[in-house]
Amino acid sequence: MEESGQLKAALHDLCQPLTTLQCTLEMALLVDTLEKYREAAELALAQCTRFAESVRSMREIIRVVMERPRARGTQMDEET
């Protein structure tokens, strides 16, 4: 898969945990027991982990794309 496709997939993967995180936190405000609030907080933390993993994936894709032009330029300089 090319980088733009990977980036689109990563952005899509980023939206799901972010939406779930938002809904979980909103629901946590409505619960009436400490146990339910704790469950909501644990779920929210799990979604934060997924969110962070998606961001790391996007950073890696961007890093690879940004390094390619430099590698090509360096290779051209060496050939001349």
C-alpha cells in the first residue's frame, strides 16, 4: 500500500478511538455510582492507548515519506 493509502487508513483508525473516548467520557458524567465511573474511566484509558498508537503509526508513515526525497537527493549527489 502506498504512503497516502497508509495515511488515510491511519487517519480512519484514529477517528474510531477518539469518538469512543469522547462518548465514554460523556457517559462517565452521567453515571451514578463510583463503580460505573471507574469502568468508564478504564474504557477511556484504553481508547487513549489506541489513539496514541494511531498517532505513532501516522508519525512513522510521515517520517518515511519525509526521508525519501532526502535519500533520493543524496543518491543523485553521489552519482554526479
